[in-house]
Amino acid sequence: MEIPVLVSRRLVLRPLTPGDAEDIQLLFPQWEIVRHMTDQIPWPYPEGAALEFINNIALPAMEAGTGWFWSIRRREDEQHLIGVITLNLIGNSNRGFWLSLAWQRQGLMSEASETVTDYWFNQLGQPVLRVSKAKDNLASRRISAHTGMRVVATQESAYVAGRITTEIWEITRAEWFARKDVATD
């Protein structure tokens, strides 16, 4: 399955490629970004880890049709990656993302999340979207709440910053479409 370019009002989401590794390697390894990520991410982030992630995780999942990985770029500057957003079919974490510190708190990740969530339900036809996140990741929690999700479970999980209470957020396909219908009225 070919992964499409997705476009929103301010963003272009392009399928991740090995050419994105240099930007990821530069922007991603910031404690404020990494601390609420799974402990499977090496920390400190070693040289070459971004290319290894793309080649060994992202591309195989994309080729298998179990994962969708996009670079996030601003429409007025498509040459520069500012973050990554993903969808995957496995487990209770179907969507993940990170955004460069310089571009946070401008509504860009909410916009990217809306775009890929719409893809999840409209193009992939999935019945439910679940995301897991550290309970103390307030910015990520706000994005989930803003997109109509709700907490359905809690558990303990291992993050780069240690063991933290995790919330599982969920929205169903019917809830997503009802929310979209209300927004267009």
C-alpha cells in the first residue's frame, strides 16, 4: 500500500524516507520531547539512531501495511521537517508523534493529529483509534481531548524518564464522524 502525502491548512505530511534521518537526528533528541516516549528509544540518542529507526522500524511497517509514518512540514517551507507523526495497527497506541520544540504550542500537532486521524477512519476504515500517553504529558493529553478522545484505561508503562502512569485514550469511528458532523454544522 502506497502511503499518500496528506495536506492540511498549514502542513504537508510526507511519507518518511531515509532522507529524513538527518533532520530527525538533529531535532528529536531533546529531553522535553523524548522523556515521554517509550523506553525502547535509546537515550542518550546515539548518532545514526534516526536512520536506524527509519530503515528498521518505519520502512518495514510501511511496506507490510501495518504502519504509516509521515514527516511533518510547514506548507511554506516543505524542505524542512519539523516533526513526525505515525499510525499503526498494533496494540493500544495507534497514533504517535513528536514536534520540534521551536514549533510547539502553535496548534500544529493538533492539526497533524486531526489529519491522520481522519485518514485512519476514512481511508483505512478502522473502527477505533487508541493512543497511550504518559499521564503527566499535558500537551499530548490536550491534543487527545481536543480531538474528541477520552480516557478508557490506565496502567504503568516504561518511558525514557522512567515508569509513569499511562492513560489509554480512545475515539470510535462513529464518535469521530459525529464530531466532524457537529463541526461542519
